[in-house]
Amino acid sequence: MPKAEQAPGYTPKEAYTQADWDEVSDNPPLTDAELASARPGPHGMPAEMAEAFLKRAGRPRAEAKAVPVSMSVPPDVLAAYKA
């Protein structure tokens, strides 16, 4: 990142220590009870978040599935189609 885009007071370091991360962290440590109740994936998430987590990415499914077709055409027709 160019210097002009860096935050004021930013000092690049090779590696940050745990003390550095603790200094900027505003997340309280998890309790033993919270750790015991933690579950991977969408379990325990709010409904909207779980739905987004489980929703498949990519192109939406087509209403009508494409049908594979095999046919023979004259070479000049194939050449025109490819052009």
C-alpha cells in the first residue's frame, strides 16, 4: 500500500506479537461455557445468517434443464456455425 493510503501512525512490522493484537482487540475472551456451547457451521446462528450460510453460491438453477443432443450436419453448416 502506498504511504499516502496508510493510516496515520502506522508502522510496518515484520510480525506482530500477541501483545500488539491484545492492544487493538476489543473482543472479550470467551468463557468456558461459551466455548463449550460453540458449534461449527450454522448451528446457533440467527436464522437469516444460517440461511445465507447454507445458500449455495453460483448461478441460479434453470427452470428447464438442458437436453443433450447429438446430430450430424454437413461440414459447411458446421463451419458457418463455428464462425
